[in-house]
Amino acid sequence: MFNGNHEYAAKDRLKDGTAVIVRAIKASDKDLLQQLMKDVSAESRYFRFFCAKKVLTSQELKYFTELDFDSHIGLIVSLCDKKETPIAVGRYITQTEDEVSGEGKAGAELALLVGEDYQRQGIGNILLDHLAQIAITKGVSEFVCYIMPENSKMLSFLRHSKYPTNRLKRSASVISMTVDLNSENKSA
Ligand SMILES: CC(C)(COP(=O)(O)OP(=O)(O)OC[C@H]1O[C@@H](n2cnc3c(N)ncnc32)[C@H](O)[C@@H]1OP(=O)(O)O)[C@@H](O)C(=O)NCCC(=O)NCCS
């Protein structure tokens, strides 16, 4: 299905002033995604994919780049250089009501991956904001994140988000947290 979000593109700046492009992931981005996988640490890959993964298989690359931009939205952040160096990726995939908070909200699973050299530069929040803007126009009111209990970076990221968050449940291997997109009133 085609819709305008296939062409989503915006300029933004990191905290240190570096200019970046945030744009919709395309089918032709398979090499860029694979490069980002190589550039991030084993720990970041583990926290993102819940397993020790070095590269994406061709099936995964297809899944992560050939998006309908309806139920599955993906954005890539790149430097404004000739090579369009990839530094982060974020996506959401809509879920059924029961999979999210079960309170009748339209929800989607959120996943972020920021390259180590660019962490703490505001990219996580840039991606969250762009994804939230798209989500709201599509009637999605809540993101849910599945986080390993030892992933202190993501837990801190959500704790300091401008969006209200709520811890749904915790097991030995995963913490589920929701991000309420309808309000930005939480003091950071
Ligand atoms: C979690 C992650 C997405 C954060 O991305 P980021 O671009 O570094 O986040 P931001 O720069 O927007 O950080 C915003 C705030 O979150 C908190 N935060 C982010 N990283 C943190 C860290 N390492 N330690 C403590 N707080 C942190 C801080 O409050 C930060 O604001 P500050 O830098 O002004 O203090 C990134 O570390 C990452 O990709 N991790 C590996 C993959 C992963 O775990 N994905 C989540 C699976 S759903």
C-alpha cells in the first residue's frame, strides 16, 4: 500500500550541532541497515534483538526495509555526507489491542537502535518524536517497548522521556513499558 509516509524526510540536528537526515526506510536501504549492524556494539545489538546477532539475514533485511508504512513504519537517521552514513534506526509495528495495555488503546511496538558513537546526542528522542508524529496521524496513541531488565540505557531513556510512561509488567527476561503519545506533560 502506498501512502505519503513512504517519502517522509526531515532535517534535524544533534546536540553537538551535527546535521542529520531522518527519512523513511526504503527497500534500497538493505546495505545501509547491514552497515549500521556492523557499526553498533554487540551489546546494543543484543539489547535490540534479544539475542547475539551480528548481521541481518536476507529475510530480516527484507522485513526491515520493505515496509507498508501503514502497520510498519521505519525511519533511518543518516549523516548529511556523500555516503549517507547511517547512525540510527527506529521503527514501530502496530499491535493488536490485547498485545498492548489492553485498555482499548491503538498501540504499536517501538524499537530503536542508535550507533554507539552517536548515543547521548538526542537521536533517540528525535526518532521517538518523528515516529510519534506519524503514529498520532494514524490514530496510534501508545507505543509499547520490550526491554531487557539489564538495559539501563533504554530504561533511563524512557524515564526521562517527555511522554508519560508506564511499566506494564516485568518478567525475568523482559520489562514491558508503554509510552503515552497523547500527552507530553511529563516533566523531564
Ligand atoms: C536506548 C537508546 C535508544 C538511547 O538513544 P540515545 O540517542 O542515546 O538517546 P538520547 O540521546 O535521545 O537520550 C535522551 C535521554 O535518555 C537518557 N539516556 C540515554 N542514554 C543513557 C545512558 N546511557 N545512561 C543514562 N541515561 C541515558 C538521558 O536522560 C538522555 O538525556 P541526556 O543525554 O540529556 O542526559 C540507545 O542507547 C540505543 O540504541 N541502545 C541500544 C539498542 C537498544 O537498547 N534499543 C532499545 C530496545 S527497544
